[in-house]
Amino acid sequence: MLRNRQDAEEITQDTFIRAHRVLASFRGTATFSTWIHQIGTNLARNRYWYWRRRKRDQSMSLDADLGEDPGATLHDILSDGSQGPGHEAEHNEFVTKVAECMEQLKPEHTLVF
């Protein structure tokens, strides 16, 4: 129903917290497991409609498989924050140019204090 493991784990925890909080209101007309299950179902339903009203139910986990390529995830294709090969090539070219310029300097001008 929630399509998200983290949400399901959170709802499970909230279910037991809620059950503990309202344990005194348990009437015993149903089994205890049915009562707990209904609390969890209601919380999950509330969470589902909360996200749906805000159009957030259309989000996708970074670990979810992409349809065409099994095993490929959004995490695999999104940038990891590194600069990429273009930046690395520019940096290498810059370092090479600086080295060439340093070779053209007189020895007394290459000293660093």
C-alpha cells in the first residue's frame, strides 16, 4: 500500500506506539491482533492519502529498478557529485600548460619562498 520500505517501517512503529497509547480503550470485541492490524491499516491509509493529495505519491525510490533495464536504478544514473571527465581533462590541460610555462622561466624566478 505504501510502496516504500521506510514508510512501512515507520507505520509499523507508529502502530505499536498508538496501540500502547490507547490500550485502555481496547474493548475486546475483536482479537488483539485484529485490533492492532486495523490501527496499522488506518495509519497506512492516512499516509497514502496524505501523500496522494500532495502529488507526492508519484515519487520513485532511488533504489527502484528502472523498467527497461533490470538492475539499473536511478541512483546508478544520477550524478555522484564528481566533476566528470570534461572537468578532469581541463584540469590536466591546465596543469600541463603551467608546467610548460614554468620550464620557460629562469631558475631564479622559479624559487618559492
